[in-house]
Amino acid sequence: MSTAKPLRLHVPEPSSRPGDKPNFSHIDVPEAGSVPRPATDCNAASIRDLAFSMIRVLDDDGLAQGQWAPKVDDELLLKGLRVMLKTRLFDERLLLSQRQGKTSIYVQCRGEEAIACGQRLALSSGDMCFPTYRQQGLLIAQDFPLVDMINQIYSNSKDKLRGRSLPFFYSERDYGFFSISGNLGTQFIQSVGWAMASAIKGDNKVASGWIGDGSTAENDFHSALVFASTYKAPVVLNVVNNQWAISTFQGIASGDAANFACRGHGFNIPSLRVDGNDFLAVYAASQWAIERARSNLGPTLIEWVTYRASAHSTSDDPTKYRPSDEVDSWPLGDPIERLKQHLIQKGIWDEEQHQALAKALKTEVKEAAKEAESNGTLGKGAMPAVSEMFNHVYKEMPAHLRKQRQEAGV
């Protein structure tokens, strides 16, 4: 008889659970400025180490260090601070609105503001982003009208999507914001396809695809990398590793022995791992990848290491699966506070100015919410006609819908 032990599966476990002391010892945080910046025309094999280290620019004192420190003017840095703070205050207001019953659900991006805002400021007009539901900063960084966003969140009479999508699933073609998909992995495939189409047309626009750490376990992730690597599509492939999917930690998708950036190596795609709470590092890495794409050098995979400081959504209670004070132990800090400290170190910002900006932005968000509320909120205000349910679903209404509409008498 065999004496071999019974087979068993390995199920990864997070380093801490509710009631435990938060533990991020598995995250190696290198010194700011210690990672070299390669030439944009390098090949994937020559920068293999960059998928295992972490690109960081801002040190603990708020000073920019190393080769990745971008050469940007003060105006861009100040705008970066403004749009990140505006995004956070927008989130806070809409979270309150959901608790007041004005919308059904809302998703915050607290702690992740630098990633979307920083990359959008590095992109150009006409470039197309394929985001998840936590990249509202892609719109806010372009000073998109907050009223239009809130109208959709409230599902009111001015919701341009007419209630046919989840409240925060924006779709703004003119602002390079492709319709959000609840099945997040599809955004990678669609971004690669859009980028291929841009190249086929001989255009100069690039695509930016976004997924979370959990979605890297989907087949869509690997299919996208196959096409991106084969045809050298002009696309930036962003993996936002915020440590937690809806209730499972990132190790369920990555396994214990690998990170997400290094998965690009199997497809010969240059890959970076970046401090996602460092606005300067985000902007610099995005610039590098965008330049590669626009120069016909192909795709770049970027893992943004960050932390979901809020719940997955308003229907989630993160204290059920992680320590309630875990955010306080996150080693990469808060992106807004870090950029604020950098601006103070440069002598172009101070606490009084920061408080004045926060006050002005709160007023702006509040007034936008009030204007949107005048158009109605969830369950309140003008209701669409019954016939609306049959419209805007198909380009040409099929026979079975025409029959149903007739039966409904509308």
C-alpha cells in the first residue's frame, strides 16, 4: 500500500484578518529614487528587475529623488493636488448621498486618487481610457462637469444614459472615457482592440486599459496580453493592485510567489511596478509608457501598488475580512498628503492655502450636487415614460420588442 500523504490544495491567506494586528511586511518598499529609469526604446528582457522592484520618487520628507523624478512645472503639480483633492471630496459627498437614499450604490476610490489623476494628466486629448469603476479621477482631472456625473449617479431626468447603466458607470467618448464594464477583465481586451484599430487607421491616439488585481485571474487578462504583445498595440495596460478585491485579498489572484507586473514577462511585454500613492512616480511612469506606445514601441504593463482605503462599495463592510485599522498601517501613505508635502517643500504651498482649496472645492461639489438634485434623485422627480424601456437598447428595434411595446399599449 502507498504511504504517500493525501493530496491537498494550498489556499493563500492574507497576512492579517479582523482582530489581528495589520501586517504589510510582505511589501518591500525600496528607497525613493533607487530604481533606474531606462530608455523608452529598451526591450522587455533588459528591464526585468523593474517588475519586481518598485518605482518611487517622493521620499519620506516629500523630496523628489532619482532618475524617475519628472521634469514638470509647478502648475501641473498644483493641478495634480487640486484634482486629487476634488476627487476625494466628490467621493465623500456621493457616499453621503447614497446613505441618504439619493442613489442606489456608490464606489469610492479613496487612497487611489493619484493613479487615475496622474495618468490622465500625462495622456493627450483623443487618447481613450477603458476604466474600472474606481477611475473617476480620469474625468475629474479633465475638469469634466461634476453635475453631469451626479445626474447619472442620481438616475434623474438629466441622466444622459437614461438609467441604462449602473450609477457610476460613466460613458464619455469626448473625454476619452470608454463605457465601464461590470466584468472588468473586458476592459483590457477592448483597450487592446481600440489601440490596434488606431494603428490600423494610421492615427496617433493610444489606449489606456484598466483592471483591478482580482481581474488578472480572468481569461480576458491573458487574451489581451497575447494580442498586445503579438501586434505591439499602442496601449498602456494598468493593473491597480489595491490589495483587496470585493472580499478576497490580492493573493487569491496572484498566488504567493508572484506579483502582477511580472506576468508581462511571459508575453515579452515591458513591465513596471510603481508606487501608486506617489503622484510624481505615477506621472513619470505613465509618461514613459505613453511615449513607448506613441512611438510604435508597443504595450507596457504597469502594476500600481496602492491600497483601497474605503469599502469595495456602499454595500460592502470591509471590517468583515480585514482589520478595521489596517489603512493606518499602509506603508505607502496617502497620495494627497504626500504631494501636498512635496509642494510645501518646494515653497509653493502651505497649510493655509490647502485649507482654502479644500473649502472652495467642497463648495463646488456641494453646489453641483444641489443642482443635480433639482433634476431628481433615485425614486424622486420626473419619471420616464413606460415606453422608454424599449428605446436605446438596439439600433433598430427587433420584432419581439415591438410586439411587447404594443401589448403594453405604449
